[in-house]
Amino acid sequence: MKRPLEYVSYVLKYIGSQCAQYGNAAAIPDGALALVFGVGALAVLGWALWALVWPDPLKRTALRPYLGMVAYSILSALMTGVGRAGFGK
């Protein structure tokens, strides 16, 4: 972990990259757009956890499989970032 900002940037781009694949047609480069979408996705996830899941234990039980899939995606991004963050943009 010699470059923590590169690591965080890579993880956020990894999370947001599915929504930022425009090639040369976008006004903003794909890397910057993926970073924005990654931050937005984590913000929406935080809001959903706070508004939907936290107050009601029944919803927490019902949404457990979906929260597991979210956790898998985030943990995959974190683990992939460990191996790839130092290799480039």
C-alpha cells in the first residue's frame, strides 16, 4: 500500500466502470466518469442502508441476499485493487 490514493481511485473506478463506457463519445474521459459513478454508487448505497434497512429489522432480513451481493461486489473491487492499483491509470 505505497500509493493509497491510487488504490482508492482504482476501487472507485472499478465500481463505477459499468456505467461509464462511452469510448470517445463522452465529453468527460471514461476514467473520470467512472470515478464519479463509483462515488455516486457508494453514496446511493449508503443512503439506501440508512433509509431502508437500518430502521426496520424485517426489511433487513428480507434484503439480506441483496446486501450480500452488494458486499461481494465491493469486496471484489477491494481485492482486485490490491493486485492492480499500481499498474497504471
